Amino acid sequence: MIKPLLYKNHDYSGVGWMKTLLFFFLLGLSYSIDILAIVNDKNKLDRTSNEKQFLESMKNTEPTFEWHLCNYSTILGCIDMHPNTLIVLDLSDDLDIQLSMSKICRDHMKIHLALKIKYRSHYYNEWTYSIIPSYADQINAYLAILDYFNWTQGLVITNEHYSHSKQQFIEYSNNFEHLIVESSTNIEILINRVVKPLGATLYYIIANSVESLKIQNALNKAKLLSKGDGIVLNQDSGYGCQVDGALILTLMGQEYATSEEDYYWNETAKMMSFLIKNTIGTETIEELKLIFRNRDLINSFSIVNTQSGRREIVGSVINEKVAIFKNLTYPGKSKTIPKSEKKILQMTISGGTTNPGSPPLASAALSYMGAYTAWNFVNDGTLGILKNFQIEHFNFDCGVSAFNQSFATACFKKDIDKFKIAHISASGSSMTIGEMAIFKKLNLTFPIVGAVPSDYTLNSTALYPMFTRIIISNRYLYSLASLLIKASGWRKICVLYQNNTLGISGYAAFVESAINYGLEIVNPENMRAIPANLNRTSMKNYTEIFQAIVNTEARFIVNLIQVPALFYTLEIFYDMGIRKGDFVTFVATADNILFLEYDHLYDYKIKETGVPMLTIYGQNWVGMVGKRAYSKIQSEYKVSPAAYACYYYDAAYSISLAIDYLINQGLDYDNPYQASSAIRAQKFVGCTGRVSTDKNSNDRILDVFDVKVNEINATSGNVTSYIVGEFHPYSSPMLNIQQPIIYGDGTTVKQDDLRNQNNKCPFPDKSVRVFTKGRILVFGICFGVALISVIITSYIWKAWWNIPIEPLKERQEISVQDLIVEATIGIEFFQFSSMGPDFSPINGFLANISSSLSLNLENILKLENGVFWYIIEVVYGSIILWLILCIVILFRLDEKFPHISAFRFLAWLADFLMPILGNLCFIPFISMCLNVFVCDQSIGDNFTDSFLAQDCYYFCWKGEHLVYAIFSIIALLLYEPFAVFCRPLWQELQHTLHIHAAPIFLMVKTVVQIIFIVMNKTVKRAETTVHGILYIVIMIAYITFLFIYKPYNYPRVCWWQALSLIGVVWLAILSTISANIQANYLYYFLSLCLGWLLLAFIGIYVQIKKYPSLLFRKKGLDTTNLFKFAFGFGRHSKMALTKIAPARSSAREPSSREFSFTK
């Protein structure tokens, strides 16, 4: 007879009682072996307790059981009362009680049969055995599954009861994250704030069924169990599994157990059945131990997979060996084994090239590269965000700029499951608006970021609450366009736009702002719009609109036409006679002109129109972020990225930053409203500069724009772009031009609003071309004049002025004349600088200074509409007066004929005019005379078709021009020799002057000035680079000459003369380089300043060390002497003239100045 005694530390409520009754019924069928089942109840035994009901039902069971109720504290007495008992059934799961029971059974030589034990290692005797595998054995089988799938990382979630498993996981792999939950833990908050940021894709749950269900529900709610994820549950945590695609490790035979109690009592019943089956009853204690030992060595588990709500046995784990014999399903209905990788964040992008009803827009693919690059940077850790996550994207090819509702709807529905976290919209505004309407109809809610759709209506948060965009609205762009046009100096303009949503809204915004800024749109209002989607052929049906623009004579066209139609408009303008220099176009686009969309059928027309296309747009490829993105796209895709790619980069970057922010804040990035708010809140420096969103709209806040010129290459016909400056609409100055705009005529001079404004020329600009024959003739005349000047100057020097100068050795009192000579060095510095190559940042300043100091009439006066001829006649008259004054003074006619008052008057007049006419006017007189021959542009092939560069109303080499040309030759041949002779004479006549210039220096300086004037009329007009190089070479030779032949008798002045000319050379070098190497002019300007400062420092240092001052000041300067010196010749001619006689007496022994001159 079996005499059971129950030891209880377990809840026997519910269905477990039926299992227990079955268990004792089975015991009743056993043989005579005694089994002591011990129950220890902490509650009072009353009539309502479950135990009382159990005992009552036991009394009615046949055969009658002899049972005893024993507390744990009386266990020893119970054993003594039943000495024949061989097996003690321990239903406890408490480790301390199990260990105590194990020791007691060992001491009394009873077999300790525990319902479950945690660690076999805790039991150091052969008397304790387990009905179910130990916790450690279960974990080993669990880890065998992970090893089978090569899962070495993920998140292990346990409750306190199973916390011991952590060590086994650590021994298997250090890559696991571990999380222990308590009964009081708010699981949902823990999952969102702790689990979600980890980016895990594999979840291992080892907990009781109650906690496991909470964890599963929280994971599902947080959308952490989707395609690509995996979840593995142990036996206790797998009851009532809520996750489709989960793997559950169960004890073999218990695959369909519904609760822990069901599981435990099933196994207890199996144990009793095992005892009966093995006819236990007559065996010795040693034989019993062998039976239990052999059974305990076999650990058999099943692998259950939840598939479509059913539990399917798909494999087994026997003694830690895994076998899979059915196909598995994973979360998200995936058939692919999840990998131990980062959590996948699924993004979507309307990133195709299909345009329903139109040809594919292939160039769009160049823009999407920006988004792909940003996400690649996130994945490889370059950006330092979302380190535990991997971004994947899906491309929807449902339309780019053209929207077709039925096509787009079917396209999106086909892959509707791809929409997850966020979406980047299509580039076209109509497509973006259309796809958002489709999403709403399909009940899809997620944040949408627009990279480039610029329609004004998209700024409405009421209409599009989930939308933000990186680009500014077209309305704002067009209003800024009118402000830029005004800031550039244009007033009369034409407008051309397409009659679609984008064109109409952009046109309305531009017209409104143009009126506010005082711009005048001159083409008729009914001649400004053309239909959308025109091709080359159909556009020709609207030639009257283009003809209306041509008829206005306006040069500036605001062209709101998109590519490729933009290029078709240029073809039509070409057919109407428009050529290079006729038009300047403002293209209202935020990107480069996409020339890839043009078929190049009529390239020659595009080349001949040569229209520079001015654009304004947000900055691209800014700073380190932009340069890195640009370089990555170039290396990755082997193309030069489009500017729109920069906007797509920032769109993807803003989404990534927002998700990273939500994760770090413990917020739910799967919540579309939280994600949208986070995207709006981002402020960062991206590829397009500073990025932030206006609080009251969907628009980006942007206050710095680049001004770019898209230039049509005359050789290839392709469009090349360069940035000419920045536009700051809210700053002063608004327009910062860093590089001059090259207009269609090849110059950097802003053209007039109208092509023939003020009748500038009697012929259209387009008919003007370089006249090669005329240019050759100009070169010949100018260099011939230079050659003759060199010969005459050399002769004058050898004949009259080959005399040395006495060095200044003793200290002298400085005079006004000395100060003027020193000041001359500064004046010559500006004169030489202005005759060199142009340096844009300061060229205007130098030109104004030199023009004022040297009476450069070309820069002071506008020599058009006949003014040039009046000026040249004045020059001729001045030269004649100069010659008369020279004859009177040189031959002393006022003294020889004192009774003639006219000679006395002329001698008096010479005191004031000769220094001005002979020195200050030398450069303008020579330059004006040579201007008569500058006829290197023409409207035909004959010399008489060429016109004067200074006044296009006068044609060359016929009529009046021939007369003026002859007079200019005579004037040059007479004026230059007398000016050369009188330059050294003038200083000899100043008896208070201590600083004397060597006559050879004055001769050479005259020749150099003439050469530079000639080069400005010839070489500089043809080849600016060649001019710059020649200028530098000649200046270096000139400086070398100054170091060899000391120009002055005062070393200190010699030093500063040479040093100032070195400064001119440095300016010329930088000017020549800047004209050929495009860079920020600020760098060149700083280099110029640093070079000049260095020269000044060297000059002062050498002067202090080597050149002592030989002039001193005793009293204040007499300003009357200053004016007398500057404007008078001096009324002491005899004394002055006789000063040079002794110097020449040894050579020719003249008796007087008259004799020496006539000699």
C-alpha cells in the first residue's frame, strides 16, 4: 500500500488539483513501495481551503490512501513514522528547502525526487533527482538553439526568478545585453526608454508566463518585432505566446501545455507513470538510484514555432544537439533567419525616374544620391548617431514631377508594407501634393520630408501637418529674385512663365514683389505665359510671345520655364536674331541648370545665344559637411553630384537626427506625431548650411543665398556654373559680389536695361566682332610710336643730357621743392599701378587716384556722343601752346625782343603752364592721341567698317577720322621730344632744389611710360594675361636699371623709389594670377596688403640702418613757394640756364644756353 505524505510549498489551485488527483490515482495502481509525499502549508487548515477539499476527495478514492499532513518543520518526525519509505516526493521550487531536503534524504538514505531543481551543481550526493530538467539544463538547450542559428548578440530579458541564467549567457557570448524586470516594473516604459535605444533585433525571453506576456505585448506595441527580428522563449515564458514567428523551447511532450501548473503536473504524472511502467516495488535502493540516474541523464526538448496563431513543432534539442525538420516562420512573416545585426530602421523615398505621360527624368537619379549618402554615413558611423541601428531605404518609382493618380495609387499600394518610419517625398510639387493625398486615403500616417518641392501651398501646416521641407518655397524665392534684380541695378525686365501650378504661383509672387521693389515689366501681360509640357515643335506655335519680348529691346529676362523647355526658348530666340550679349536671363531655380535633360539637337543655337543664366538658391556643399558629402558622392557614384543632391542629403540627415533625438529621450520614434515634431525641432548645420524649420509653417528658415551664373560654353555647348557672390536679403549690403559676372559680350561690365538704350551705337551689338586687321594696324602704329620715342629720347640724352649729378653729401635745409620731389614717388606709384593689369577688388580705387593725379581724361570723362573729338581738339591746342611756350623760353624771345609784349606774356604764362603741360599732362596727351588709332572692332570686313573704340558713331579710316589720325601723328612727333628735353631742364631751373634726378633716369622713365601706354592700347585689349606678364617683365627690368643707375642724388629717395616700384610689381603679379585662377578675391587682397606691409617694414628698417637723413627742417613751409614751384617756371631764367653750362664746358664749351640749344 502506498502511503503518501505531501510536502507543499506550491499553489495547487485550479486545474492542478485534477492533475494531482490523477497523480495519486496512479500511485494507487503501483506496487507496495512506499512513497512519502510531503506537504507544508503555511495557511491554516480550514474547511474552505483547497487543501481541505483535496483531502476530502482523497478519502473517497479507492484503494484507501493512508496519508499524513506534515509541516516542513516536522519532516524528520514524518520520516521516522514511516521507516519503509524509499522515495520522498518534493514539490518545492525553493532552493533553500530543496537543499535542506536533499541533505535530510541523504542522511536517511531516501531518494529525494524533486519536482524541479535549479542547479544540479548545488547537490553533492547521488540521492537527489529531478522530475523535470534543471534550470541550467534548460538554459544549455536554449543556448544550443542560439548556437545553431549563430546568434551571438541580442537582448536577454529575464525576471528575478530566472536571473541566474545571466552567467550562462555571458559564458556563451559577451555580446549580449541583459535586462532583469521586476514585478513592479512598468514594462512599456522600460521597453521604450531602455530596450528600443539598444537597436536589438533578437530578443531572448526567460521569465514566467505573466511577465513574459507583459514583455511580448510591450515589444509588439513598440513595433520591435517586425521583419528581420527574432524572439526566443523558454518553456515558462511561452505559455499563451502573442508573437507570430516566435521560437519556444519546451520539454518534449509538453509542447501544448497552457500554463506552468499544467506543465509541472503533466511531468509529475509522467514520472509516476514511469515508476509504474518500470514496475518499481521490488528493487533495492541502489537499483532505484540507477533507474533515476539513467533517466536524469537524458534532456529532451522540442522547438515550437508559432505560425499564424498555431503552435507547430519544428525541431528538437536532445542533449544540446539541435535538429530542425520543418520550415520556420519569423516575425513579420519572414522566412529568412534573422541576423545578429543592428536594428533595421526602414525609410522610404520617392526616388524613381518614371514620369507618367512624359519621358523618364534620368537626371533625378543624381539628386537621390544625397539621401543615400547621408544614410550611408549614419550606417558606417561617420555622423556618430544611431550607433545601434541600420538604416535601409526603399525606392518608390511612382512619379517624379508629373502626377498620375491611378498610376501612383497602384504603385504605392503594391508595396504599402514598406512604409515604416519616415518618407522623403518626390521632387515635383504636384507629385508631392498628390502622394500625400494618396497616403491619407490609404490611412498611412508618417512624417514626410520634402527635399526640393517648392510649391507655396506646401507651407501650410493645416493642409499638410506631417510635412516639412528643406528647400524654401518658390514664392519666397521669387520675391527674393526681384530684390536681387533690383540690387544688381536692373530696372526694365521681361517675364516668361509656364501656365502650370508651379509657374502661376511663382509668377504671381514675382510680380507682387517686383511692383514693391520698383521693377518695370515691359512685355505685355497677355504675352508672358506659355502652356506647360511643350516640346520643341509645339513651342513654335507661341512665337508671338517670344517676339513680344524681343520687341521690347529688354536685355534682362526672368525665365520661369523649367528644363528642358528652357533651352527650347533659347532656340526660338536664336531664330529671331538674338545673339551673345543680347540677353541676361534670371532662371528661378534652386539648382544648377540640368543640361542633361536637353537633347543637344541644336547645340549651335545655344552656343550662339550665349545667354548667361543668373540663379539664386540656397547654398550647397557648405563647410565640412558639404565637402565630405560631395567627395563621397563623387567617389561612390563616379559623377559630379547635382546641387539638389545636397537638399536630399539634408532631408535624410534631418530624419536621422530626429530619430536619434527621440531614442536618446526615451521617446517612441515609431510614433509618427512624435517623429514629425522631432524633425521640425532639429537645428543643424548640413550640406546646405544652417537648417531649421519655421514654427508657423512647413518652410525652412534660410537667410543666406548663393548667386550663381550658369554659362553656356561656346565650344562644347554645355552649361558650366560658377558662384559670383552671396545674397543676404536681411543684411546690409544685401549683395556681396565676390567674383565679377561675365556677361554675354565677354566683359564684366553690366549692360544697359535695353539693348539699344540711348542709341549707344547706330548698329546692333550682335553685329560687332573683333576686327583682326584693325587690331594689327593698331599694334603697328602704337609700337611704331614707341620705337620712334625710344630713338628720339636716346638722341636727346646723348646730345644734351648725358651729364652726371652731384651726390648730396652735406645736410641741407629741406625745401618745398624737395618735398614735392619726394611726393612724386607716391604719385608715380599710383600711375604705374593704374597702367598695369586690372585688380578687381581695388582697381576702381587705383583708377580714381591715378586719374586725378595724372589728368587721365579717359577715366574722368565719358568720351561718347562726340565728346571724344572735342577733347582731342583741346589736346591738339594744348600741344600747340606747349610748343610755343618751349620756343619762347628756350630761345629767350622775351629778352631778345623785350618791346614785344606778346613774348613777355608768353614767358610769364610759361611759369604756370609748362610744368602742367609737360609733366602732369604727358600721359593723358600721349594716350588721347593714340586713342585715335584704336579701331579694333568692326561690323564688316573692311577697314572703313571698323569704328572708334571711344565713340562707335565714328567709323575709322575715312572722312574726319583720317584728318584726326594725321594730326595725332604730328602731335606725337612734336610733343614727345620737347617733353623729354624739358623734363631734366625743369629741375635745373629750381635753385632751391637739393634732390636732383639723374637725366638718364628721366629719359628711361619717359620711355617706360610710353611703352606702358602703348601696351594698354594694344596687348591689354587682346590678351590680358600676356599684358600682365609683359608688364611684370618690363617693370623688373626698370627696377634693375634703378639699382644700377641711381635715379637720384639722395640715396634715401633712391631706395624708396625702387621699393615703391617693387610694390607695383607685387600688385601686377597678384592681378595676373587672379585673372587666371578663380578664387575668393579676399585672399588676393589680403596677400596684397601683407606684401605691401612687408615692403614698408623692410624699407623703414633698411632706411634706419643704411640711409641717414641729409635734409632737415628749420622753419615751417612757405605755401606761396609751394604754389610757385608747382605752377610756375621761375623768373630767374639766366641764373638757371647758366647752371648747366659748366657741366658741358669740357665737352663742347658753349658760351650760353641759346648757343648750346641751337648747336
